[in-house]
Amino acid sequence: MTLLALFLVAAQAGTAAPSADGPVQPLGLPFPVCSGVRVIAPQLTVQPRDLAFSSRQVLDLQFRARLRQNLQGEHLLQLKVFTPNGFLYQVITVPFVPSTPTLDPEGKKVSLRRAREAAAAAPPPPPRSVQGFPRPLAVQRLMPVAGDGTTRIQYELDARLPVAGTSITMSSLYGRWSVQPYLDDQPGPCGPATRFTIRE
């Protein structure tokens, strides 16, 4: 490989994808905006470590998508859910607005507890009309959560995938599923896919 080709590859690897409100600060990560999607079953007191859920024990699954940044402005997060055969099963659309500021009036970082309390106390955003939906959708406010090694605080959104009484159980769509987040109208995903299992 020539020196010029190596330079181009290195330059592309260090460039972050743009967001709807301008360039994203590069974090040196393959997905600088979304850190992933947690999958849990609200009905279970103990969550399976292997993310294998029995359709006889759960009514629905909850997706908790995490963002590394408190994106400003109005945005849409789409969670694309794929069947074990790789077919698109559902696209869950979540309109959202930023969390309350995580800095106090003097510019100092507030604790995670205070950030969460401020976000919970903020008035709920009004529903938003989204193209392709006959009725306005509920809008979520990003909720601060404990971060990982890349950021001190991350931000979470919730979505629900019904399981009981759906084609998942009626058509025995059991096996290894996946869910991947997409931000606004960007063609590529904003975060890695999370794989989980739904069994009978």
C-alpha cells in the first residue's frame, strides 16, 4: 500500500460522522454518538446475562439506547429490529430533545444524581408530528446515566418491543435477534448492534 493510501485511510478513520446539529466531536471511536442498546425484560427481577429471554416469561422487552453526547435540538432515534433470519421486523421511532444542562450557572459539572433529578423535574416535551405517522409521537428527554470509560455521563432513551401475543409468538420467530440504533436520516447506524435471544 502506498504512503498516500495509508494517509487517506488514517484520515478517514479519524473523521467523525456529522450529526443533525453539526459535526460531532471525534472521540476516536467507531461509533462516536451512540454507545449501544441495552435489552432488558421489565417483568424479570434478575436479567439473564446471556440476553436470552423466554417468551413464556416476558410480555415485552425494553430497549435502552445510550448516547455519549447531550445532543441539542430536536432529533429522531430509530431502533431497527431484525429477526433471526436477518429480516427487518420493526423500526421503532423515538423523537427526543436534549437533557437539562449538566453544568451549573458557574460552569461546574453537576453530579449525576442532580442531573437526573433536574431532567426528571423538567416539564415533558410536547408530542411531535413525524412524517409517516398519522398521529404525533411522544417526545422523550434524554436521561443522564452513568457513563463508561469514554464519557463521565451518558444519556438514555427507552423503547418497547412487544413479545406476547405478537407474530413473534404466533409465528414462532424464535432465535437470535438484533437491534441497532440510527440517528435522524443518516444512512449508517450511530451505534453497534446488540444481539439477544427470544426462545419459546
